[in-house]
Amino acid sequence: MIVKKLHEAGVTSEHAYLAATASIGLSLVSWLASSRNESLERADRWGIFVGEWAPTFFGLGLALANYEERKSTRADGAPSGSLHEV
């Protein structure tokens, strides 16, 4: 249901994969910025907090990719990527 709503809102698997990759970079940036301004323990917490977003976005990307695949298979009656005559 959530995946369907995301798909209807225009979110694609590529968007989710991009968000996952960006969150990895943001995790590093937040750790570096926090380590310069705060204690190392607090910097570690920020880095881990933001770093936990990546698996969530990768999981959403996989779910959206599966949904997109099923939807395209049902739309034309043939498996996606197969060659068939028109």
C-alpha cells in the first residue's frame, strides 16, 4: 500500500536509490561537521543516525522496482524486457 502510494505520487526506484546514496554522503558530512564542533561521541551518533536512512531507502527502492516490474508485466501481458512481436 505504501509502495503503491509512493508510485502514484511519482516516486520511482531510481529516486529511492539516489536518496540512499545521498544519505551515505550526508552521513559522512554530518559526522565530519559534528566532530569539529562537538564531542566525538555525539559526532558518532549523528553519523549513525543519518547512516540508518540508507538501508531504508535501498529497501524502498527494491520494493518500488518490484512494483514497477509487476506493473509493466501486467500492462503489456509479456514479461518486461522480453522480445515479442507487435
